[in-house]
Amino acid sequence: MRTVSLREPRKFSPDRMQKVGLFETDHCFSDLYCFEPGQVQQLHSHEGADKIYVVLEGKGTFTVDGERQELSPETAVLAPSGSQHGVENTSSDRLVLLVFMAPNPNKAQA
């Protein structure tokens, strides 16, 4: 069985949001996204893959297809396939997200 800590692999950079890979299979992946205050994941989309953001620590403003909402710990948001989505840490504290994506766009789908 493969397990990971959700606290220890966190990493931050003053330059930009950091992604820490947790799991990756042919079907899905899961990362931690670590934001310093003011950092942004620009709006983007993924055709054929859904993404789920779960807030572990801090607060962030999430945008999905033009709708913006601030979320805090123990909340989650779905960015369905093809939706324009992104995240901004609009708080003065660090923001840590648990992110799931399926199917894995990094792997060729049969």
C-alpha cells in the first residue's frame, strides 16, 4: 500500500505557486498546490479531464467559468472538463490545496 503525508511534502517559493506530486497512475493524479500570499494559478482548461480542488489550509479565491468564490479549509470545488478555472491566494496567509484530476491528461488514454 502506498501512503503519503499531506503535511511534510509541502513546499513554497516566493516566485510562484508550487506543485508537489503525490500520486500518479494511468487514470488519475493527485498533487498538493502550495501558494504564498498573492500567488495565482492563471485561468486555464483541460479538455476531457475533471479537476477537484480541496482546501487544506488558508483561503483562496477560485474561479470556474467566470464564477468566483472564496473558499476556506474543508471545502472543495469541481472544475469540470473544458471549464476555465484558476486559483488566487487573496489572503495574507499561505494556501494549500489537495488537487485530484481524472482522467490523467499526462497519460495516453486508450
